[in-house]
Amino acid sequence: MTLRLDGDFHRWSTNQSAIRQQFCANLTNIFQLPKDSLRIVRVEQGSAVLHIIAPVPYGQVMVEKLAKDSEIARLNMEKLKECCRKFASPLCSVTLGEMGLKIEDRVMDPSWNRIYVFSRGQTNGTFWLGSLDRGGKPYFCPKGWTRYAIKVAENSAAFDIKWGSWHIAYHGTRGRIAPLILKTGLRPSTAGCFGKKGTSRVYLTPSIEYAAHPRYARPWKKRDKQNQWYQLVFQCRVNPTAVGKAYCETLILDDENKRIPIDENFSNRELEWVIPAESVNDRFIQENIICYGIMIRKSECDPKGLQASHWWKYTYANEINYD
């Protein structure tokens, strides 16, 4: 686990008054871990970035207690924040160590984490049949994905006031680019099939399965888990006034296969949304799109072997070199 604190770097780096040991002792109490099971192995500037390790299985215990879809996870995050304040070093951000991602620019909000399962009978997860209305557009259960919520508002009421009437959409990307997107927002480009020539725009989709194609969401393996694959897609809210005509998919190669359904919930003709930049000088779109969730799909095989990826075989997915 990596914590970025708004604290005195010199105090942490020189370990004044054994602050590191005291801090770890407090954390073991919060997470109910054995004494001396946590250790700060490195301190970096910025203001103070603590790299904390825990031996097996305690690292996984910490991840579960902070990242699970539960009220307990939310309470544990509040306890962690309070612990940091106790050492005069308010918490700025938390790294998601489980996927090997360095998400250091926003504090995650576990109260809105969700594990989306495939049926109502599955426990410890979220599922619904049919669609929910989000700004006049359907929102279907993203089955098989886990959402790690990004803190973009102080509470749900504040979120709803600003973005509650906006559509839900997805944007697939490489895991190593995710921290940059969190820092800046989505970057428009003049490339792509749709939109006026020379116009900067960002492409979104209402389908998480379309966003998960490896052209966008490159699969990767965690180095110490050779049979564990991951993909990352951003869950976004997009201003309805910025969403114009929906366009056809552009990934299936042969015309004879264009009718193969990519996502059972959407027509292939409505899978690409083009969100224009407000100005040709805009380097990033921050006003009309908000990224509020990191969607992770974890599998024990190459994602192209999953049932949801059945349509990949009709694209050029096999020609893509994964990260």
C-alpha cells in the first residue's frame, strides 16, 4: 500500500521520534493485524509518500478491508484518514496495490466500490435485471467487473446535484495511462472515423464490453501472478448536451460479420459516442466528462477467451501486442 500524505517529509524520512513505527502500530490496530506485520520500506517526497509492505497474507487482508463493497470498508477508510491526521499528515491519496496500478492522484472512495456479479443469487455483489435510467439513457449491470470509486464529490447529494442527470459511459485505456487520466482528464484527439476533420474529440461508449476491446483496454498480467489477467475501463458521466448522434462500431472487420452482436444490451449501430472539445486549444476535456470509477475485470485466462469477448475473433485483436 502506498499513501501520499500532506506531511513533513523530513520528519518521515528521518524517522523522528520513531514516527514510522508508531504509525504502523496504529495501522495494525485499525486493520486488526499482528504486531510488527507492517513496515514502511521507503519514503519519497511529495509531501511524504509512504511505501508500506505487509507479509502474506496480511497485505491481501488490508486490500479487502479497504476495497470491498461494504460499509466496513468505508469505516476503515475513515479510520485510516483519522490515523493520518493524528500524525499531522492528512491523507491525500491511496494506491491500489492489488492490480499493480499507481493511482496516486485522487483519494479513492470505498463507500461506492461495487462488485458486479452475474446473477441475483450470487452473494457479496451487486446485480440487477434490465436497465436503470441515467439521464435518459439505459445503464445495465456491468457483470463481471469491479468498480473502484474515485472521490470526485464530498457525498452522494453533491454528486447528484452536479452529475446525477448525466449519462453513464465508458472509456477503455491501458493501465499505465490511468494515473495520467486521473490527473488531467480525458485527452481529445483529431484521429478517428467520426467527427469533422480537424475537430478534437473524445470517444466514449455506453457498452463496457465494447470499451473492453484490447484496442482500448489493453489486458495485462501482474508480474507475480502469471495466471491473473486484468483490464481497466473508466466509468464516466457525460453531459447530455455534449452527446450528439450515436455511431456504429468500427472494430469488426468484415461486412458479413457486422451483424454479430457485440453487447446484448445495445445495437452495434449505437456503440460510439463522439464528445467534442469545447475549443481547439483544449488539451483535455474536463467540463463535459467526469471519470468517477475505475472498472477492473480480473480473470484467470486471457480475456479474449471470456464469453463476453466472443466478438473479438472478428476483429484484429489477435494482432495486438498486450502490455
